[in-house]
Amino acid sequence: MSQTYVEKKSQLEEAEKAAQETAFLPKDTWESPEEISSKDLAFGQPVIVTMRWILVVSGLLLILWNPDSLPIMRVQILIIFLLALANFYLHSQLLMKRPVKDEVVFASSAVDLILVSVLILIGSGFESRLLVYYFPAIVSFSVVFPTILTATYVGTTMGAYGLISIATGGDFITIMARLIMIAAIGYCGNLYLRSEKSRREDARESRERLLDQIQERQATTV
């Protein structure tokens, strides 16, 4: 009788371990639905930092490769330096395994939008090729933040670029095409985030059902 109980207990423990493996995520990463957004921000901070380094390095190379007048070039390099300095702080916090507060991450992403808009404005405006630097900022934001915040961020980006383009004599059809492109990038990034959330939620529910079944069987055995 004792041997049978030990064997059944061992089987239950193995089933519980299999249930945890079925969930695809480590046990300590499971969270309630209310905690998912905060977890997404923590997991997404390396994405934001990586995208910003890409923006800094490529932006600096483009400015040096095709420089404007010396005063404008000085301002552009100063802005790139500020971006690099802020990103260095965020990167150092991640290396020390101390994720930054959600508000700071949001503020840094908003600063990205402002600085890129300034770079475009002081450059050639509608003709500026720095438009492409909106894209990594939007991608890194949309795969981390909730849909409402992403829509606000993308809408603000579209409004800022639209005003700059109109003020600098941009072609209406080209402006609309670029604005649609900005919106599409934000939508695709946020679609990935929502798909990932759905997958994690399904996995969490599956794990809970399996653990409930294991507990019922254990209670029946006892």
C-alpha cells in the first residue's frame, strides 16, 4: 500500500513538471493578466535599447556622410550625442539587471520622437532622408507598449511629420504615402505584441487547467 502511494505521488510530480514545461515559460515568469503589461515593458527594454543604438550609429554615419551646413551639423551631432548618452544609461541599468521604471522607458521613447523630428526639421524637412529614423523608434515602442499608448505614439509621430512636411512644401500624395507607411509599421509591431500576449495567456490557462487536474487526482488518491 505504501509503495503504491509513493509510486502515484512520483507520477503526479512528473505530471506537474510536464505541465510546467507545456506552458513554454519558466515557472517564475508566470503572472496574472494585470501584470502582463509591466512584464512586457521589462522584457522589451533590450529591444528599445538595441533599436536606439542602431538609430544612433546609423544617424551619425548618415550625418557625416552627407553633411549639411556646419551649424546644422553641430546641432545634429549634439542631438545624436544626447540620444547616445540617454541610451547608455538605460543599457547600463539592464547590464546590472536593474530594469528601468516604466515611466522612464516611456519618456525616453517620447524623447526619441522629439529629437528625430527636430533632426528632420532643421535638415531639409520634407526632403530629409532622416524620416527612416522614425521607424526603429516606432517598432521598439509598438512591440512593448499597449495598443492605446502605441496608437497615441504613432498618431503623434504622424502629426509631427505631417506638419513638418507641409511647412516645408511637401507633395500631398507623397506625404500621405509616408504617413500610411508610419501607421503600418506601428500596426505590425503592435500586432506582434498582441499575438504574443494571446499566446502567453493561452499557455497560462492551459497550465492552470493541468495543475487543477493534477490537484484533483492527488486529492482523489489521498
